[in-house]
Amino acid sequence: MSERLRRLLAALLELDPRSISAETSAENTPSWDSMRELMLAATLEGEYGIALEIDEMERLRSVASILEVLRSHGVEAP
Amino acid sequence: MSLEADRARLRDPDLSSADLFAIGSRHLHAHDDATVRFAIVGNLTIDALARAVACSLVRDGERPCMYLGAHGAYVQELSDDASALYAFEPDAVLLALDWRPFAERDDAVTFVARLWERLEARGIAIYQHLPEDPPERLRGIAECYDAASPRHRVATARERLLALGAGRVRFIDTAWLAARIGSAAWAPPRYRHTAQLPFDPKHLPAYMRLFAAARRDARGTAKRVLALDLDNTLWGGAIGDDGVEGIELGAGTPRGEAFADWQRYVLALRARGVLLAVCSKNDPALAVEGFAHRQSLLKREDFAAFVCTWNDKAAALRAIAAELGLALETIVFADDDPVECGLVCRLLPEVEVVELGRDPSRFPERLEMGFWFDTQRATDADALRARSYTARAALERAAASGDLAAYLAELDMVGRVFAPSDPDFARLAQLESKTNQFNLTQRRYSERDLRALRERAVMAACALRDRHTDHGVVSSLVAFVEGDALRIDSWVMSCRVFSRTLEAFMMNAVIDAARARGVRRIVGEYRAAARNGVVADLFTRLGFERSADDPTRFERALDAPTPPLPTFVRSAP
């Protein structure tokens, strides 16, 4: 995971950047609630200049799926 | 994290929506020692925008305690005396309604106004979103004529809300913000379908600033002074180094135009009661010269305070506040230089700072997106300051009523026709190359051509100013003496000054010049092109006869003395 994505997630989820790994997900992160998931969507759209599709809006539940969604928008190194 | 640290982060112009959301989350219910109890209700999800409201209050020094109404239940919450909202005992309520309730029914405004009455009866201050236009076009223009269409209903509702709410309700100008951002980007449907969000959370920082403006109006903490740097802020270049002739300002270059347009914007603020101040590191005597520039719309006397020193700008701003007898908190400081902005930010947190950047065409936008001078109702004092604005409005009414002659007379136009010299050729060549409408022959002379022709040709340039602005050089004419005739080879005029009788003013000068050279007639040509139909009859309007054997040729004899062509432009003294 890039520093850019790590910093972005840390700010949004109010976590220490060092605590974020490829395994971080809504399951193991209490602050990763549905509102923050939407903020994450808006932030990713702004940061990477993409527009998510509606079914992707609800897939931002883990670092792994975020990377997958970004890749599908051509963001290879987020 | 401390309140002060949060305040500082919320003042950052680059605040991200993610940071705003995180800070706002901490302040939703945080304060036992709250200074204001603020309730928010809406027809869609308010969770995100409530955080922006909390941030706005924290940013401007308040300690809020927030109440978030149940999703979509605003009618019940406001109608039921036993509701949780009334149990919260709010000082203020925000009705965060988008356009939808107003599109659904004709009487939505009446209905909302009844809710206001309930709040007023309890002494609760009211804030409300001004509904934005519906993004759906449906069948287009026909919707505008259909009184029951969403587009028509929402437009009508806005007017009625403003009329009924005047002095009672503080409106959040979401209608403008949505239009400014663009309705598609303001509220992409995916955010509503996913979580019923009324707008894309990307725009939370802008929304926070917009809300803050309405809140300042309520608290009487609206900004009153715009303190401006000079060099590269009100004109391009440095007056001390470049001199008054060297600064970039006004017609002639795109940057110069942009600075002039920014000056126009600043003057419009002044006309609405905003006090202007100069805060510059300059020699005061030199600084004043900038306002003597012939295209400077701003004049020295437009500034209520004028502080030019070599001290730091924090000290200068203190001097301005003292001179005006106002608190530092009333000042917005705008400067192109990030270093100066950073210094003032750090030393004077009371002053709001707008970093204008390097592109003067963006200055108005940079300032406007802070909503610093927003007010809900203009006061009497504003009206007194607004005399020039009132005069201009009268003029526009005259134009609208069809009385063009009166309109032109009131424009108070002053023209100057002159033989161009070296510094003028760049501007004239620009007119030759860019002008497509008032362009009689499509012969486009370059700067080099013009220089080369200066001995052989008869050239005329024309500058125009009126009561509103100095347009600078707006027309170029190149003619040749051929036998007993003066033949106009090229004539172009900027489209900004069409239909003002400037062409007649200029032709009078050309006729005088032709007579002085002893020629007996003037010959004109019109060659039709894609976009120059507007001047197809120019020469006949100016008293020329079309040639019988060549329809592109026009001629005006100078044998008999003729009265000058009528014009509303008078000669510069």
C-alpha cells in the first residue's frame, strides 16, 4: 500500500498510519462505519480523479477491496 | 486534540473533507460548556452536513452542542411540541431541505412558513437552505412554462421563501453553491442512492464556509474591511520598479484585463459598503501613482485606509484597524504572496487571509469562495455607500426601456483618435488578428506589417473610456492615399464597443485627416466574410455611396463641407 493511501485512510478513520495494513478492514476497525465509507468514496474520487460506479460505493469495506476498485479505474499504484 | 488545534486546521484553505468529517465528528456532542445549542433537520441524511455545521461553529470560536434530527422526519420534529428536538431546547434550527419538497407541491413554502412560526413562537433562530435548481431537465424549456414542473416550482419557491423569510430566516445560499459547482457535481445521484446524502461530501469544506457566512451575519461578526496588497494584487508588476507606465493593467493584455476586472469586482464590493484598505510594502508616494494609471478603476480616494510601509504586514494591519477604529476581526486580507499570507495567518489569527495566487483571473473566485462579505440584508449604511451603484442601475433601466439615445448619452463616452506610435502597434496587431465581426476587409496586419507601413500609410487608433471603465485602444484603421482618394484598407473595432456611435466619431476624425491631406474623397471596401455581417452597411450608414460597378466599394466625396456625423462620443480634452 502506498503512503498516500495510508495517510488518507489514517486521516479519515482517525487511526495511527502505522496501524494500517493490507489486512485493515471495516471488520477489524470500529471507526470504519457506513458514513465513513461514504467519506472514503468521496475522498478516493477526489484524490485519484475518478468517479465510482454505484455498486462500487458499497465495496469499500477493506484495504484489499479499495485497491481492487482503484485498479479497475486504472489506478495501478494508489 | 485541543479546540485551538482544531480551529487552526479548520481555517486551512486546503482543508479536506476527510479532515472536516473527522474534526466534526469530535464536536457533534462534545461540549458540556456549549455556547450554542444547534439542531439540524432535513428531508435527506444530515449526518455529513451536520459535521460541517459543527466545524463552522468551532472555526469561528463557538462551542456547539448539536442535535441531529431523525432521518427525513423534519415535519414531525417541528410540528410535535413533545418532539426530541424541542426537548433539546435548541437556540437555533437549520432546515436542511433540498429542492425536492418544493418540487412536490405548490404549497410547500406555505407549509414551511408554518413550521417557521412554530420556531419563532419559541424564540428559536431559523436557518434554511435556499433550494437549488432540480438537476433533471425532462423536456427542457417547456418545463419553464409549466407551473407544475419541478423547475418552475423550485424557482417560484425560492422567491417566495426569500420574500416570506426576509428578516425572519437566515438563508444558506446552497442554490448558488450548487450552481457554482454544477448540479451534476454538486449532487451525483450515487450519493443519494447509497446513503440519502443531499450532496457529494467532497463539497463539505465549501459548505462549511457558506454556512459560516450566515452565522456571522446572525452574530454581527460579518467582515467589513478588505485589505489589499498592491503589486501583483491590484495590478501586474511592481510599481516601484516598473513605474506607472510599466504596470500591467487594463485592456491590451489578458492579464491586464484580468487585473482591471478584479478592480471592478473590488469596486463593486465597495459600492455595497465594504471598506477598502491598502496594505502594501511600498513607498507611499510611488504606491499612489498606481492609481493614477489611466486604466486604474480604483482611485486613491476609494480607500478608507492606506498603509504603505516597509514593516511587516501584521503591523500594517494593526495600523489599518486603528485608523478605521475597527477590530482586527473585521478585516479580510488579500495578497498574492504566500509568504506574506502565511505570516499574517500566524501572527494575526484574528484576520482572515485570502491567498490570491498568481492568476488574476481567479482572484474574484478566490475571494468569493470564503463568503466573507455575505450579508442577508443590505443596511441603510450600505445604501448610502452604494450611490454609484444606484446611478448605474438607473442607466441599465434606461437601456432596458429601449431609450438607447439616453443610455448612450449617460455613458459619458470620451474618445481619442490618434496616430499610433511604437508602443501601440502590439495592441493594434492584436485587434487586427482577433477581430472577426467589425472587420471590413479581413486584411490582418501583423505588428511587423504595421511598423513597416507607418511611413506610407495613414493610420488611426482609437481609445475609448466611459463612466464605467476605460476600454483602452479598441479600434485600428489603416488607409492609403491613392491619387485624390484616401482608401481605407483595413478597419477593425473591438466587439465590446459596438453600437455606441464610436464608428461615427472615428470617421469624423478620418474625414478631418483626409481633408488635411488635401484628398477629395474617401474610399471604403467591405468584403463579406463568415462573421462580419454586422458591418455590411457600415459605409452607407456613415454617408458613403456604393459604387455602381463594384458592390464591394463605397465612396464619400469631400468636395462640399458636410456636418460631422452624429455621435455620443466626445473628444478627449
